[in-house]
Amino acid sequence: MFRQVALSVAASLLAVLAMPASAGTTQVSGIGVFDTECEPPVGSPPVDLGDYPPIKLTGSLYGCWYTYVESSKFNRSGTYQETGTEIFVGCLDSGACGTFETTYTVTAKYVDETFAEEIHGRCHHPLASGTGGFAGAKGLINFKDDVVNLKFDYRGHISLE
């Protein structure tokens, strides 16, 4: 009886280990920086490059991130809110390549309405749709602004079907 249970557990473990890399949730993290020369590792950039310079992502995701602002509001207190959509063109370090779109919300604090000096900022980006290796992808990626080093640290998760 013990031997049958041990063989069953071993077989189950081998089946899980043999699952394709695309199954399950992948934790992602890395760095993004504005880069007007960003070239995606696959595919082509969109015709409309967005409202900000492209963000070059390195780490678990590598490629270019394009941002399209839909609404923004600056408050007298220095707080800023922005919403919109984005397109990522690139790859996941597991090998999935293609595009995915997100919706996003930014909250930040600036010294004044000139936007010359950011105090802090963060945004979250739920995945909305994808193509290629990201078709059917779900997940959430959070960015935190590093205002000293002028970069964006990102963390999150992506589930591929």
C-alpha cells in the first residue's frame, strides 16, 4: 500500500514538473526607464508611440511600454491622478513573446503644478488583453517611481493560458 501511494505521489510530481512553462502564474519584476530609442525585441512598435516617451523594461519583462493618457487631474495639494491604457511589446523571460494591453491608474505627489519635481509616485496596471504568447494573459503589474534614480521599479504577476 505504501509503495502504491509513493508511486502515485511521484507520478503526480512528475506530471506537475512536466507542465508547459506557460501554465500557472509567473512573478515578474525589474526596472523601466524612459527611452526614446526603445526597440521591441519582437514585433513592431505601435504607430502612435503614446503620450510619454516609451519605457524600456528589463528584468522578467523585456521590451517597450507605451502609455496613452485618458484623464488626468492635478490638485492644489500637489497630488496628481491619471488614468489610461498601455501597450507592452516584448517578451517574458520564460519565452512568451507578443503584446499585452493594460488599463492603469497613477497617483503621485509633486512639489507644484510645473511637474518639475516629483516627491513620490506609483501606478497599477491590470492586464486587459494580449496577443501572441500573451493571448489570454491575466495579471497585474505595479510600478513604483524611483525619483532619485529616475527609474520605475516594477513587480507583479502574469498568468498565461
